[in-house]
Amino acid sequence: MASPCPSERSTITSRRSCASSTFAPAPRQPRKLFGSAFPISLRAEVSAVGPTALLERDSQLEALRAEQGRGRLVLVAAEAGGGKTALVQAFLAGLPRGVRVLQGACDALFTPRPLGPFADVAHATGGELAQAVEGGARPHEVIGPLVDELRTKPTVLVLEDLHWADESTLDLLRLLGRRVEGLDAPVLVTYRDDELGPAHPLRIVLGDLESTADTLRLRLPSLSAEAVGELAQPHGADAADLYAKTAGNPFFVTEALAGGGEAVPVTVRDAVLARAGRLESRARSLLEAVAIVTPQAELWLLERLAGDSVDALDTCLASGMLTSHENGVAFRHELARRAVEESLSPARRLDLHRRALGALESQGTIDLSRAAHHAEAAGDADAVLRYAPSAGDYASELGASREAAAQYGRALRFSDALGAEARGDLLERRAYACYLVGEFDEALAAQEQALECHRQVGDTRAEGDSLRSLSRLLRYVGRAEEAMRVGEHAVAVLETLPEGRELGLAYCNVSHLHQHLEDEEGERRAQPRARAARRPRRARGTRLRRDDVVVPAGAVVRGGGSLLRAGARVLHRARSRPLA
């Protein structure tokens, strides 16, 4: 008989130690896989913020406590990593003194052990039950000794992971379920409901028990965004990003926090790949195809990527790794998708992305952002430059400046073959997008490179306007004096050219800087240039875009300063010119 865990109650367990009631992420220790895709030592480390308090599990825990001393079959269901064992252990930790706990579990074996969890229980109890099980008795021959054992003293019977149960275990569960009402022992059954397809043997048994046994079903939902935020707060983690990656799965949340900066914690990766490894080869191939497509894989696209393996889609859905959506399928959790994607060999990953790009290009209307993503992953520079800048422009038009900055950055990573003029244009767009989202360091770096490109091609007007933009960025990061020097340089460069919007904006920028520095003398010295701005000098054939002739808000609201008024006059004159 196994040694009882330190407790005031009588406890009998087999193969598993009493789980700690500390559920918050702990320092990493060596972990061992035992009969599960998840490390056993982690099973109680989910969904909690204190020594005994579970997050968002109060109602389920109270329901379990209400069953103490009552003969009833309690079915505890959740997805993989959903906190089933944590809930059960929290319930067991609060049992009164003298209540015996018998525990057994099914294992993730290709050939499950006959009567696996009941064999664990029999090994712990000994006696007639052990003789029957060890002697190879059939389920109808084991049910008698099992019921007799449960009647000997107050007991809680826990049967875990029955989604892996063999047929004899399920037969014995069916027999026990029909007799449990006459006992004083609740029977707790845990299983992963996301792995039960329509024809799964356990689903059939549960359906039968629903009409013939006294059952209570407890479904554990994923953690809410608020609960994930409560767990993330002590770690300084981004709660929104954590929730997006984990979808509130307690195991994934806990491991992501414990893993610190790891994109995919090793424990999550091992758990996901172990689960995928139990599927047939075509199903694994299909998972790989879905893993490289975001946010979801349409069926027509999967047919191009996976070929005949698409026939294994039902298997992947039944496994719980994929979920169906209106227009396609996707991984249930982003961390699981990343784990599978990272497991791909370089050649396999490259081939899938090339196929995806080809499939997207064959469509009448192409998704620019997705095409750019697959083009980059496929290492196709020409395709990246074909799609990423346009994707950035589209995002910019929609006000999605962060996405725009990312797309321009993607294009720039493949811009070595571009000329200085085209590269300078891309850098200008990225600098402005980064500026709009407050990424000033990135904006400064792009603007400085853009300035160098304009100088290389001898585009003086673009150089002056780039200097003005650089000055503005320097002011935003607190480098006001340097911003003034650069801003003055921008004015000097642009004053050598026929008048245009660039000069008007440069005047306004320098005026803002004088006001920012409270430099009245500098403003006074600038008056001659301001008066000169009253005399229009226009380059022949100059055409302005409509969005170039908007007077800055400061010119309207603040209204002071000679340069500011001069800049406003320049821009006002520009309004009367033909618009491109």
C-alpha cells in the first residue's frame, strides 16, 4: 500500500503523489512525463493566485463539496490543460478527516492497459479487488469486489483521464455508474472533452450513463481575460498578448508566465507535440499545413497545401487541436500553432509557404498582408516587394499604423536590390508610420536612412523635407536643441528652391521649436525670412497632393510667430494650385 500523504485524513493514492496546493507559477524544476501529454508535476499548477484559491472555479468547487458523502458520478470535463486535476486536488485537500481517497488514471499509451485506473486502485487497496484485477477478471466480475471496497469506509474515488481509457475500463465504469447511487462514495471522472469525437467510446458510454445513472456534469471553461490579467500582473507580462496566445488555457498561461521571454515554453512545446504525435501521419501533415497559415486556413487553401491529407481533417478536429470556423479551421490555441510551426524542418516550412503563396496568387483578389507574410517566409524577395508596400499603404489608409509600419519594415528587409530613390520612399513611409504609433527610435532610424537616400540621388527637395521630419522627431524625443539645428538646416535647403509645401511646413516646424524653447530672439531673427516668404516662388509644373496643403493645427490654434504666419501663407497659396 502506498504511504499516505501528510494530512489529517486517510488517503490512499497510487503512482501519483498528493499534489501541492500551490498553483501559481514556480521556479523551473526538472519535470517528468508520466502517463500524460502534460508533466504530472504541473497538473496542480494552474489557475490560482494563492496557496489554495482557484481562479474562476468557485462554483465547480462548491458543487464538488456538495457531493461529499453522496453516491454520485461526477463528470469533470475540460480541454487539455484546462485545470481538471487542479480542481479535483483542491476538493480533495478540503475533505474532512477520515475520508479515504482512491485514485487511478488512464495512460496515453498506444495500447492502453486493461482496467488501467481500476488496477491502480486495486493495487492500493489490496484484498479481493486486487485478486480479481490481478487474476484477469472481466469487468462484470470486478464490479462486485469494487462496490464492496467502496462500502467499507467513507471514500472518494477519482478516475482521471478517461479519454484514454480502454474498453474494459469503460465497461466497468458503465457498471459502476449504474450502482453508484447506492453507495456513500462519490466517483469523480475527469476527461478531455475536446478530444471526444462523435464516435469516441467514452462519449458513447457517457451518453448511456446519462439515462441510467445519477450523474453531475461539471465543465471547466477557459480563464477569462480578467483572470489572465490577474495572473500576469505580478510578472509584469502583457495580459492582452498572453490571453491572445493562450485563449485562457490555464496550463498555457502558467507555462508562458514561468517561461518568461520564451516564445513557446519547452513544456508547452513538448505537450503539444506529444499530443500531435499520437495522430496518424496524414493528420500530422495536415496540422503542419494549418500551422503556417494565419489566422485560419480555408479548405480550398488546405487542399493546395496538404493534398490528400485534407481527408484527415475530421481526425484533427476530433483530437481537439483544431477548431472549425465559418470559413476554415484554425488551431485552438496560438501557442499550440507556434509549437507545431517551430517543429517543422526548414525544407518543409519553405515548401509549405511557397505553396501557400502560389495558392493565394492564383485567386482573383489577393490578400496583400497574407501574401506578404508567406512571401517573406518563402524568402521570395520579389514577391515581398510586390505585396508588402501595398499592404502597408492599405493599412495606413485604414489607420492601422502599427500594421503599416510592420509591412514597410518587412519590405525594407528585402530592399537591397532597390535603388536609393525607391528605398528612400519606403523609409519615409516607415518613419511616418512609426511616428504615428510612438515608436520614435524606429522612426528616427528610418528617417535618417531616408535622408541619406535622398542625398545619394541628389533630390534636394526630398532632402529638405526629410530634414524637417527628422527635426520634428528629435523634438518629440526631447532633443530640442538638435531639432532646432536640423530644422534650420531644412529651411536653408528648401529656401534655395522654388516655393512649395515643404518650405511652408519647414517654417511652421521652426516656429514651433522657437516657441517650445521660448526663444523670442530667435523668432525675431527669423522675421526677414518670414517676409521673404510673402513673395511666391513657385517651381514650374509643381503639383501638390490634397493632403499636403493642410495647415498644421498649431498655425490655427496658436497663431503667433512670424515664421508660423509665413508658413501658413505658403500653405494657403498652395491651396490655390492644381491638386494631384
